[in-house]
Amino acid sequence: MQTLSNWNNKAKAGTLAGTKQYSPDLNALLEENKKLKQQLKTAEMEREFLKKAAAYFAKESQ
């Protein structure tokens, strides 16, 4: 398991063989893209929940 952790750390640092073609800026953009996708997924789930909650309370008030 330690070996996989080492590979992952080297890949993130850009020192793993085969990852040197990526600049640190590109790695930063890829990481930001990953975070933004996660935030979008969370926001979409929250929106769906709020939509269902609004429909429930609208139904209850009638």
C-alpha cells in the first residue's frame, strides 16, 4: 500500500515517470476542475432536495 501512496504523491508532484509532460499549472487546473465537479455535484443534489421540499410544502399548504 505504501508503494501506491508513493506513486500517487510523485504523480501529484509531477516527478513520476510519464507525468513530466504535464506542467505544474496544468496539474493545478486539473485539480481545480476535479474540485469544481464535486462542488457542482453537491449543488445539483442540494437543488433537487430543495425542489422536492418546496413541492412537499406547497402541497401541504393547500
